Amino acid sequence: MAYIGTQPKDVRSFGRAKFDFTATQGQTAFTGADDDSKTLGFTDGQIEVYVNGILMDDSDFTTSNGNTVTLASAANLNDIISIVAMQTDIPNSDYVPASGGNFTGEVLLSAANNDPQNLSSSANSGVAIRNDGRIHAGAWQQRAAAFGRGGTAGEIVTFRKDGTTIGNISNIGNDFAIGSSTGSGAGLRFDGSGNLMYPSNSLGASRDNAVDLGASSVRFKDLYLSSGIYVGGTVAANHLDDYEEGTWTPVIKGSGGDPSPSYTSQLGTYRKVGKLLYLNFYVHASSSSGGSGYIELGGLPFGITGAGTAGYPFIMGGYYHMGGANVGVNAKNTVRWQANASPVTKLAWYGSGGNSWSTGAYEMSGTGTLPVL
């Protein structure tokens, strides 16, 4: 007979189990655990009894309850009473026939009968097959399970609920796929050679424009990207590669020389979506000296495109005021700022009159959009 593991020393061929008892002086009945802690069990009429290796005749002993042998003559101290049970169902469970069998209890293949699901050290490594349907496997510092499939592509592991398949782990070529088998199935295919993953069914078949990420009432939180996203299409025009919000500090400058303003307020906010910059600002100086040329606004948070064309790129609908002993200009809703070089990080005031320096106070504000680099 072939065995899984090491053949026990007390198991003989033809389904024989041997039990050895060391007798006490005058002992006649032998039952329970033998010298190897195996519990005696047999079928009446299918046993052989040996005393110190000598086979007893059937008249030299009696049996009862399939678990007790009583000698007709009492044994002497340290006599070896051997009982060989010839049975089709071997009563001990020290081995598993290679042809298989049924188990009503747990089969523990873990060190010291520890539970490998509570793996905290190498001592817990092993496998526990439990009679309530659970299988626990644990390995110390190595993989606990490996699953393989040969030949055609398809399911490697299948998951079922009440007999209905609900999901699979599969392969398609050399790619890995996982997903739900409900309906058409929502899944992911992991393309190792292309370093990408994309929507598929549970077997890895592509599902273009069919699977959502999240839902209106069940949303993901944050999405972190190092590049961009394609919105509404797959060509370069649909590629959104940047979104940013922040603040900036507007400063008053001059085309011929920068002034030395005494600022009381410098406020700026922006929102950048792709190549479009939404800009807001307010700057106030109680006085200024040293400026020359035309008035400019500096400190833009990004370089912008375009130059020389009046009003393009521009910020409109703002407010500009400059005042002094000799000059006073107060313009609302007619202010335009334009780039004076390409690329630039400052804007030049564009308008008729009052665009050169005075020594008085300056107040500027505006909002608008700019194309950025």
C-alpha cells in the first residue's frame, strides 16, 4: 500500500494494524491505549494475539466490544502482548492511503498545530484544512500559495456564491485579469509589457467606453497624476496636463526703470487650467518714485505668450488710478494690459493718456484670462 508521508512502523500490508502492550504481573485484560498510545480497536474474529511473539490459539483468549482482549491465562510482568487487527477500516489515523479518503475532523499540516492564518513567526507556517469549509495557509517570508494554468487562456481561480460564478482571476496571453462575472463584468487587465491597465471583463477581454470609475454617490477621494488626462477624446487637443490654484504678488514696474513704491496692498490669485490662466489682482501704493517709461505690472505667476498687439493677451474690466500734483487719471472698465515681450512675466498698461509715471499714489486692479506657455 502506498502512503502520503512516512509509512507508520505498526502498519502491515493487507490492512493489518498492530498494537503492543507491556503486561503487568497477573494482567489478563488488554484494552485502551497501547505502548505507542494507539487505542485498541478491531473486528471480532479478525485478530491474532501473540504473547512474547508466540501466536495464541483462539481458545487462549476472548474478545468483547471490539476493543478488549482477555487472556485465558494471566500474563507475567513485562510480557509483550501483541494484537494484530486484520481490518478493512484501519482504526488508527496515522496515515492517508494514496487513493484518498474522507475526513470528519480537521487536517492540520502546521507546526505544533498552530493556525497559519495568525502568522507571526515561522512556527505558524503551514496549512489548515478545516471541517467547516475553511482553508488557512501561511508561510514565513515566502509566498503562501501559487496557482497555475496551462494550455489555453482562461480562469485560474473562480469565485462562486451559491453555485453561481461571481468573479474570476484569469490570464489572457501573458497578462493578468481580475473582475466580476456578473453581466458583462467589470474588471481590469494588467498589461505587463505595456506598463498599463485598462477596463476588461473578468477574462481580460477589452471593454472600451463601458466601465465607470466610481459613481455619483460612491466617489473616490483624490486622484494623483504625474502627467495629464484625456477628456472627451483621445487626441492632443483633449489632453489636460495641468490644473493649479494659488496666489501671487503683483508689483508695479516701469518699462524704462522700476519705481520704488510704498505698498499698502498687494493681492493676487490665479487658476491655471492647461494653457489658460485666470488672473485676479489688486495693488495699491501710497506713493512712488524712480519709475520711468510706461507703467507695467509684474510678478505674474507664469510666463505668458503673445506680444505687441494692443489688448492681446490682456486683462480687462479692471480699475486703474494714478494721481499726483500734476497728473490725475481715473479709468474704470476701459483698462487693458498687454504683453510687451514674448515670453513675458509682466504686462504693460495700454490706453490713451495717463500711462506714464507720476509721483503720487497708484491703485490698480483687474481680472481676465491669459494664454500661458
